[in-house]
Amino acid sequence: MRGALERLAAELALPRLAGDVSRLEEHTEGMRRAAAAEDVDAQARHGVAFHREIVRAAGNAFLITNWESLAVELWTHLSLTRVRTGLHENARDHEPIIEAFRRRDPDVGRLLQLHILGYAHEPIGAS
């Protein structure tokens, strides 16, 4: 469900975010700093804020309300503590999404959905 919502949100947000990805970059930099400090809580906050920025940029109240109901904070924290992906890798995984917005790539929604599904398919407790 989250992947589908964010895919649509990214497609709707593309015109708005293509001109200014600075907020996405700020959150990715926050994820990098959190990784360097091995601060899982800060990384989760910045990761959620990154995705929330995209959903809000879509300008669709239905998407925002439904995305907020998914307990994204909880699932993000769980994936960072229970999935094999390291904090540095997680921060880097967001960079192609920023670049896709910057390039006005019409496939940005699919890229974001694959990003989310990649974490959903990692086995919990595999670390």
C-alpha cells in the first residue's frame, strides 16, 4: 500500500519538486549525519521526513491522510533495526530519487516504489 501511495505522490509532486529538491537533500544529509553518529532514531526521523516531503508536495489531501495512517515511523524504525541494510547504505539509497526529481524523470514514481518495496522484501531479523 505504501509503495503505491508514494508512487502516485511522486508522480503528482514531480512538477513541484523538480525545481527545488533542497528539502529532500537536507533530509538525506540528515540521514548521512545520523549514519555517521550511528543514531538510528535520527536516521528514521530524517527518512520519514524525506518521504513525507514527497507526499505533501503531491498536494493531495487523500494521499497525505492515507500515508499518515500507515505508521510509517514505526515501520521505518523497524526496518533500520531489523533489516540487513546499514545506515550509510540507507542514506545513499535516497540519492537516486533526488536525482530523478532533479532530472524531471517521469519514472520517479516507479523508482520510489521500488525503493520502498526493496526494504519491504528484506527479511526481518536478518542482521
